Amino acid sequence: MANTSPANKEQSAIVLRDVRKHYGAVHAVDGVDLKIPQGQVFGLIGHNGAGKSTLFKMMLGLERPTSGHITVAGADVAGPNFRAARRKLGYLPENVVLYDNLSGLETLNFFARLKGASLQECPSLLDKVGLSHAGKRAVREYSKGMRQRLGFAQALLGKPEVLFLDEPTNGLDPQAIRDFYFTLRELQQTGVTIVITSHILSELQERVDNLAILAAGKLQAQGSVQQLREDTGLPLVVEVDVAAERQSQVIEAVRTLVQAEPVMLPQGVRFECSREQKMAVLAVLAPLALQDIRLLEPSLEDMFFGFSR
């Protein structure tokens, strides 16, 4: 998801400096430094227990850091101005808890009053998340995906400048996931900063501007997906479709350039090469009678396991 926001990219919406959170001997967050520019979609990924939820709670002012400083939406989370700044934040927790006896519209009205947002926003937000048809139905009749969409709607109350989304597509079907990310693109174009966690790494790969990988409370890596690909040094996978009688010719041509012995496939050859060897591999393959060629970049999942071991 490219950043097309008119916001000043140099202005940071969130700044963390040497942030630590200790629960006795447990260091849930252990010296994290992070800057998230205004108007970015930023991914935060890590194993269970890596410190993501604790970091979210501290950025929201729900937990105080043991040490370090956090600034969100221009206010120090430990300072007197953060109470007002919190009205500029939206939050969708991983586990959405709603009142079953209220209708969808009543639920949004309730949260709007708590946040000081206009009640007039509520019907349009229900429509934005695809729940206008169920606005008068009791929440107890909602499916898991409908509850998740209602939780997303409450996070959007008050037109937040910074949006925190913890596993936001949990329970959503493919169409709802597509609609959700379309809404995020719209929000980003207005300058909203979005911080998102997800265990479904394939969802994030093409939809975040930058991301950070956490493990054991420490920041292991951060940058764009492409930057992390280059930092990990993971090989590219090359798949070549070629007639069976020419497979050995392909293998001999690339054998000195690849990192491991090529593997024959029913329809061709598969091998790995370093990023630096990519052009040399293509040069030796070009004269051969190939039917097709595919270069597969390391996935976000590959990079995650590379950094978080």
C-alpha cells in the first residue's frame, strides 16, 4: 500500500525512545526505539509474547513504561496533554468485547458518547463497514466477522489521526478483508497514521509502507519489505519451465552460480541464487530455449523467521 498521503513524511506521528516495560524479571519490552512517520501504514509483527500488545498498550497510554519516552500524536503519553490527544486515537483490540443486548447502532452511540464524538457519525460508519443492514439487530445475533467490523467502526469514531489495529481481520471473510484494506487506503490518503499487527503475514506484505519485527521484547529489524529482503540476504528462488530433454542443459548453465544443487521438476528446474547473482543467472539462461521463468522473492514470512530466530 503505497503512501499517497498529503501529510509531511518527515513529521513523526509516533516516537519511542529506549522504551522498556518490565514485569518483575520479565522484560516484555526491552529498549525499543521507533519512529513512525505521519500518514504511514506501519506493520508490527512478532511471535506471541514478543511484546506487541504491551507496546500497543503503552502507546495508547493504558500502560506506563518502566523507562523511556513515548510521543503519540504530538503528546507525551506520560504528560498532561495526552488526555486530549487520546481523542485523536482509534483502537481495535485483538479480542473485541461488546454488549450483546445493544444493537449495532446503539453500540456505536455508546462508544461515541464515551469518546465525545458526534452521534451523527454512527450511521455512516455502520455503512462504511457494511453493517447498515444490521444496525438495529442485537449484537448477540452478530457473527464473529460482523462483531469485528463493528469493532472497526468504533475505532473510527471521532475521525482519528492515529489508528491502532490489533489483528483486525480476525474472523473476516475474503471480501470483508478486501473492503477493510480499501478503507485503510482511503484513511491513509487523508493523512491518518495506521499501526497494524497481524499473524497473517501474507496480508501485510503488499499493504504496509514499513514494518518492525519484534522478538523477546527487542526490535530485531525495521524498514520496508524490500529493505528487509536485502538485509536478510535470503536467496531468490528461480523456477524455469523447460522441456525435459533440456533440463540438464539448464542445470549445467547455472550450476556455478547457484547456492545449492538445482532440483528437477516435472516441468523444469528450480534453484536458488543470491540477489547479487540474479543478472548473471538471467544472462546464462537467456540463450536457452526456455518456456517460462519465474523469480520468487523471499516472502515476509521467510524474513520474519530469518530475523526472529
